[in-house]
Amino acid sequence: MDESLKDPINIDPCIEVVDDLLGKLKTIRQNIYSAQNAAQAKTEGIAQLQTAIDDYTRSVASAQKAVYTGLSKAAKSVERTFKVDLSKAYDPSVFEGKLPDIDKAVALHLIRQGDFDTAKILCKEAHISIPKSTVDSFKRMYLIVNDIRQHKVDSAVEWATANREKLQQLYSRLEFELHAMQFVNLLSQPSRPDGSEPALDYARKNFPRFAADCMPEISKLTGAFMYRSRLNSSPYHDLFTSEKTWDNLEQLFIKDFCSIMSLTPLSPLYVAASAGSLALPDFVKMSTISSQKHAEWTSLNEIPVEIDLPKDYVFHNIFVCPVSKEQTTARNPPMLLPCGHVVAKESLASLSHNNSRHRFKCPYCPNECMSVQCVRIYFEPEDNENTEEMDSPMED
């Protein structure tokens, strides 16, 4: 550890000086209010205050000097310890001529965060435009989100009902989860004057459609009727007291709302910035090693190191060619052989000697084929798996 950092930075003297000055001001003000001759007391008070301010200014400057000296030492120590040239980890030329696109990405991020006024100002000053339909969609989303945060789901249920077919295509549980939380809300209310139960009527009307897929959850919800008089101390109390349940419901709604708009739940700008921050140490290390060995990576679409990012930052399947041991890219896509095996396009060209009519043997089976018989394949995103991994609001 740097010796200059062993002495802690103490701001207590500064705080004490300020507190003393505030006490002096209160005393002078009280003297003025209680004096019989207010004008004379005010004159004397101002004179005392002027002297006090001069003294306290010198004291604060002395106390601040120690703080600033400590901060300066800390900054210099960090610079000496972490000698990182971030300019080696990025290529500013990729942003040339892309300023309108960057402005648009920032505006879309602000809209997705619900900061519509700031986004409008940015669009006006940067001379860019965002489709009105996109803005209106996110405004509606945040109106519903605000209702969910207040434990109101009527507007969300209305939206889910209108988009039922699209939610079913996503294998989403959102509509059931919304009905479940509405049931919880009604169960927390007293019975009607005629003795009927609004929660039970709601369950009979809305739960049968979900019985095939959600019977365990439905059984758990209806079982709460047995503890109607003491829900908060019942085995089902989490359904009625846990804010996590409502937080999960909010995230599920945002995820499905964005999916129906063919958007990711998180802002692309946020994902890019977060992924870049996580990958920055690897890029810096790679650049440092490359400069030391006088080597340079020339590929524009690939990087020579694997960046370990969280699963939330993986949006498509990755295929590694069994021949070249390299990941496929848009320029080097996976190709399906007639026998069912898959290789990268560059490996296919190598096997066929760049002759579409040249017969070659599959590297993994005895079958022979020609490259003209091979077709490019596309991997579908694993939406179903991601949907299943999303925490269900009813799971606790």
C-alpha cells in the first residue's frame, strides 16, 4: 500500500468549524430579536459577525487544506498504481459520422427510462426524430407500470387481454400472474354486505382458462381462503406482504411489453455501456500484450479473447465450427451439409477447394457431398428458455 494513503482523510475539523459558525449566527440573531434597541443590537451583531466570519474563514481554509492534500495524494497514488491507457481499448474511428445514430440511441434510452421531456429536448436540439408510435407505446407502458407499483392491475389486465395471442406466442405467464395478483387484492378486502366473496367470484371467472398450466399456483391461491381472518400470519403471507412479488410482476410486464414491440427488455444503450464496462479490463489487457509483442489484431468482427459476460447479455446462440474451432460470424456463417453436420462457410470452402462441384467427404461421417448442396442455417433465439428462467411473481 502506498505510504501516502495510510493517513486517513479527516473532514471533522471542517464540520466543527461550520457548526461553530452556525451556532454563532443563531446566537447573534437571538440577541437581535431580544434586544430593546434592535437597531443598535443589529449594528453590534453585524460587527461581531464580520469578525467571526473572518476567523472562521481562516479556520475552514486551514482545515480544507489537509483534506485537499489527502485527496491529491490519493489521486496521484491511483495514477501511479493503475497505469492504464484506455485509448488503446477502443477505436474512435468507428464513431465517425455516427453522431446522429448516437443521439438517437440516447433519446431512445431516455424514452425507455420514462424521461420523455428530456428526450423531447434532445430530439429538438439534435435534429433527430423518434416515431410517435414508439413514444406513445412507452408512455402507455409507464402508465401501466405506475399502476402496478401502486398494486393496481386493472390496466395491465386490460392490456394483457388485448394482447393475449401475442403473449401466448411468447409462452408468457403474464396474464395469469396479473389475474393472480388481482385475486390477492380482492382477498385482502372484506366480504360484500350480502356475504358473497369478490375474490372467489373473480377466481371462478378467470382461473379456469389457466387450469391446465397453472393448477399448482391456483391451488395455492384458493387455499388462502382457509386463513381469511389472519392472512398476514398464514403460510401464504408472502403473497400479501412481499414487495418482491410486485417487483417481479413489474419486470415480467416490462419484458413482455418490450418483446411484443420486438425490443429487448433493457435499453440497447444500457446493455452496450454495461457490457463494455465489464469487458474493458480484458480489452486493456489484450491491447497491452499486443503492444508489447508488437502484434495487432486486424479482424473487425471478432476479438482474439473470450469475454465472459452474464447470460442476460447473450441474445443469440453461438456456433463454433468443429473444423476450424472458430465462432461463426455474419461473413462466415454456419452451413448445413446434406448429411446433417454443420461447418463454417470458410471451412466448407477449404474442404471443397473453392469448387462448388468438387465432391468431398464430411469431416464427421462417411457421406460425400458438394458445396452447392449445402445451405446456410439460422439459429432461433431461445425465447422459451429465457421465459422459463424469468422469476415468476407467484414463485416464492
